[in-house]
Amino acid sequence: MTDYDPLEAPVIGTYQMQSVFCIEYCGQRGTAFAYHDEQGTYIVTAKHVIKNAAPGDRIGFRTTSETYLATIKDIAFGATHADVAVFSSDDLDIEGLIMIEGTPELHLGQRLIFLGYPHGLASLTPSPNPIPSPLARSAFYSGVISYGDTEVIILDGFNNPGYSGGPIWAKSEDAYGPLLVGLISGYRREVKEHSAVYRIEEGVEVPIDNTYSHANSGMIYAVPRSSIFKVASKLPSRNAPYASQRTK
């Protein structure tokens, strides 16, 4: 065991970076990542990014030079309020991907890292493959709420459009690499009562009628890993077998 500090961010390595992709479907852009189960590897993203996608549809995967179109072989979606989709494709070569297995023990206030492509932006950090490297943000674990037919993780931090579908990582309590927490879904906006726009009249702030800002509240919605695995269990096929490192 190592000294464990929940405020210390997990170290994101090559294996985590190369498993993340910038995707596009029907004009909607977001983030996806590769993960695995005992049967093989599959692609995970937020349901709202590829809403209504079906087998035979093509999803764009951005590379450093072009957008590569991959045809969906099989796809499965989360329940009504579970913002997760998983799919397989014979067009994607992700054999040899190594992920760290294990279930993270989350603590209130724990620092987490999530990866993605906000507004389609990518990092100049060199990548071991022809896929642009994602950008990273940190947030703190706030807790879990009930939302309709599922549970939703709440993170304390700021999210941007384009991170949807990106993986969230927690520092492992042992000597191995970071562990998957879930995926980024979206963020809560402030209610209009707290988002009025003001003007100055004779040195006094006066609200402008019927005018509001679309403010980000700093509350991020995230899909827990258990929901991802539940949806993946309904997926009939997988991509190439994976290599794994077990921690527990």
C-alpha cells in the first residue's frame, strides 16, 4: 500500500490517454472511450451524443489528419435517465489496449480527473497513435443523487460542451494506475431566479425584465461505472480482446 491522499489527483498515463476519442454523429460532437469486460472491448459515450444511433450507422472518429468513419456493429443504450451508450464496430482496431481493473473507493471531496474534447479542442501533447490527445479537467466528488430510474454522481467543478461521454478517473489506493469512476454526462444550469441580468440605473442595480444568463452552476452530472457495465451487458458483440492489469 502507498500513502493515500484523496486530494491528490490521479496520474493519467498513456493507456488512459490513448483510449479516448473525439467523436461526431449527426452534427453532435462529444467524447468516447474504450473499455472492456470479460468478452472484449467496447466503446462508451454519453447517450445524448449519439442519440438514435443504430447498427449500420457511421460515427466519425477524429484523427490528426481527418475524420475516420466507423460503422456501428451493435449498440445498447441506458434506461430513460441513464445517459450512457455503448457500441462495437469492426472498423476500429483497438487491440492491445491495457486498462487497470478495480473498483475505486470514493470519498467526499476526493479529487477526480476527467478527459475529453471541450468545444472540439485537443491537446498538443504527443499521442502514441494518430488520435489527438484529450484535454483534462479536475473536479471533486460531491455525492450521489437519485434521478428518475437511475443514480447520478454529482461532481463539484466546471464542465464544458464536448466533454460529454469522457471518462472520469480516481486515484487508486494501491500502487497501480487510476480507476474508472464513470463518464461525464452534462452539468446543471442555475435556475432563472438566480440568473437575472442587471443594468445600472443611477448607481443602482436593476434587473432587466425577461432576461437571464444561462449560467453554469458548477455541478457536473456523471454516470457511475455500474450503469456503464449494466448497459454493456446488453451488447451482443465486442471488439478485439483486451489486455488487463488486475488490482483486486
